[in-house]
Amino acid sequence: MRGGCLCGSVVYEVEPPLRPVIACHCTQCRKTSGHFWAATSVPHDRFRLVKDEGLTWFASSDTADRGFCAHCGSSLFWQPKGEVRISIAAGTLDGPTGLEIAEHWYTDDRGDYYDITDGKPCRNA
């Protein structure tokens, strides 16, 4: 399966299976994505960058970095430090993906302009 940024400066390939999508509503995810962050993940050994011309990393906290395209601004990756998995913005995958949202995280931080009504589990951890 392949994915990438809007302008094509970052392209990656992943080998399924992918983790179901987790929707994170924390303030940091909302600020970096413009809404909530919906991501799948795979172990590093099933992830490969095909093109990384525009890839830039931002240390968004002491525990994680975020990867984005410096050319078009697409939010692409969330990488916890020391983890063997990389989280990938589900919307950057070329479809169809067969993925579904499994649960919502940090729902107490969600924006006041939307409700979560899909019936998926919600937690604040």
C-alpha cells in the first residue's frame, strides 16, 4: 500500500496489516492537523520511505516527533521516541484502505464545534 503528501515530495509504502485508526482529539493533535488526528500505524520493518525530498521532522514534545512535508504542509507521521512503530495519518494513504476508526482518544480535549456520534469507544488516556 502506498501513500504520501499532497504535492508528492514525500511518498511511502507500508505492508499490511495496518492497525485500525485511532482518532486523537488532544489539543496538540488538533493544532498540528487542523481538526483531530486520525492515524493508523505499522512496525518500522513494514514501512519504507520511497521519496523523502520534503520530509521534515518537528519535536512536538519530549516523547514524540511529527513528520510533515515542508513543501505543501501535509501532516504525515507521528513517531514516539524509541518506538518500533510509526503512526501514519490515515488520510495520506492511497485508497481504498479497508480501515475503520476503532476508538477516540482524549475526547475531553475535543473542539467545541463538533460531537463524536459514531458510537466508537472514547477514552481520555
